[in-house]
Amino acid sequence: MLAKKTSAGHGLGSMLIVTMLALPAQAGPPERIELPRIENAFRLGPRLYSGGEPRGEEAFAALKALGVRTVISVDGATPDVEMARKFGIRYAHLPIGYDGVPREQAIRIVKAARTLPGPVFVHCHHGKHRGPAAAAACGLANEGWTHEQAASWLEQAGTDPGYRGLLAAAREFNPPSPEELDRAGSDFPERAKVPALVDMMVRIDGRWDHLKDARKAGFRASGDHLDADPPHEALQLVEHFRESRRLDEARSRGDDFARKLESAEAEAESLRKALRNLADHPDPTAARAAEDAFAVMSRGCTDCHSRHRDR
Ligand code: HEC
């Protein structure tokens, strides 16, 4: 009898242990993880990850290995929907700007993260600013985070405090009411239509990324893009800025914006010439001139953004 009682007791004990093991792992603080071809990847909880854009097969294979079933992009670039599908992963494209996260869009993101199959990986281009801000909203609304947790997460992610709207999205976002969630609908497109200027900026950024890579290699054509030599990349920048100037969206932004786009085009052209010269006459003077032109172009991007984009 006694032995039986004891074993019944043990039975209950091990049942408890089994039940506890079966519960999902509790969310500790966000934890950095290394994933191939994904920058700044973090695990925020059993159902939530954050990081940069997954680039190619290896990246999506790594997400699949983590168990990720939905990827939410919050930047303007067109998601690689086909590659994701190959790994049984669904994309939801819900872009936001740098000036903050409009409440309606934040609620759509939160709802997508809550209702689409998890775990969910939330990303922007480099996984530093917009992605972490959107992930913070998901943490607040879906994972029981406090505003302090959200703020310290953005710090850990390296979000630039200059993006005050993004910080506010984490510090001030209050989880949506059931009615708000209801109103958000359930249209989570795999590819969203973005404004023409955003689309142009995404292209500009692609060229700029290639040039940044090339710069690390002393402005020789970089490994990943051997077909794209630096002067040619700069020429593409020139053309994209020229096209941007013709967009109605750009024109409606006023004189200062028009002037800044015009200067950006001129800066891209100076960079192109400097890189052409460096390719033809690789010497220290030409290398310095290329560095200088690169720095001027870089300031051209940030000056316009701080005035017209990030607010
Ligand atoms: C004349 C102003 C101006 C210049 C110069 C400029 N940008 Fe932009 N950029 C903007 C504006 C405005 C937006 C936001 C557009 C919106 O959200 O509607 C933007 C958005 C972006 C975005 C975000 C796209 C997305 O995913 O939503 C990136 C990335 C970007 N710019 C990169 C660059 C780079 C790199 C350069 C320089 C090589 C540059 N920009 C130069 C005005 C400028």
C-alpha cells in the first residue's frame, strides 16, 4: 500500500515535470543569434525574432531551421516571396517609414504576428531601426512586454536614438483593443505597393550598399557583385537621383527637397568621376579623391534624411 502511494506520488511529480517541459520556453531578455546572411539577428521570445533582410537560400534555410513560419518585412524593398515559399515560409509585407509607426500600421503588424503561423521573424533592411521598432510593438502587444523592456530592447538592437518617432513607437505604444484588432482586417499582402519615391530610395540604397562593399575593398569591384564595377554603380546612383527629381512626390515636397536632390545627383556624378579616375590611374591621390567624394555623397544622404525623412 505504502509503496503504491509513494509511486502514485512520484507519478504526479513526473507528470508535473513533463507538463512544465511541454510549456513553451519562457521569454528571457532578447538574445543575439548568429544566422548566415542575416544581419543583427535576435531571438526575442519563443514566437518572435528580429533582424535584417534574409538574403538568399542560406538565410531562409536558417530561418526554417529555427522553426520560423512567417516573415514580416517592414521596409520598402520587395520581399523575396518565392525564396521564402521554397522553405514553407510565408511573407507579410507591412512597410513603415523612419518617422514613426502610424498606429494603424503598428496594429496590422501586431495582428499579423499574432494570427499568422509562428514563430515570426520581423525584419527591415539592416535590422537596426524600423524592424526592431516593429518587433517592439509585437513584444508589447503579444508577448506581455513592459514599455521599459521595449525601450531597452531598442537600445540593445542599436536603434539610433535620432529616430525619435521609432523610439516613441516603443515607448508609447499601447496594445490595441479587441475592436482595433478587428478593424485592422486580415489583409497581409506578401508584397505591398510602396510609393514611387520609396521604391527609388530602395534602388538607391542597393547601389549605395554595393559602393560601401566596394569601398571596403579599396573601391575595386566587390566579391558579391563582380559584374557591377564601382564607377558603374555610381552612374546608376546619378540616374536614380535624376529619375527621383521627376517624380510628382518629389516635386510636391518643395524647393529645399528639390535642391537637395539636385545636389545629390551632382555628388553622385563627382563620385562617378572620382571612381573612374581611380580605376584608370590607381594611385594614392586618386584613392583619396574617391574617399572624399564618397564622404560628400554620404553626407548628402543623411542631410536630406534628417531634414525630410526622419523628423
Ligand atoms: C533629397 C533627399 C534625399 C536624398 C539625397 C536621399 N534620400 Fe533616401 N529618402 C528620402 C526620403 C524623403 C525618404 C522617405 C520616403 C518615404 O517614406 O516616403 C527616403 C528613404 C530612404 C530609404 C528607406 C526606404 C524604405 O525602405 O522605406 C533608404 C534606405 C534611403 N532613403 C537611402 C538613401 C541613400 C543611401 C541615399 C544616398 C546615397 C539617399 N537615400 C539619399 C530622401 C532622400
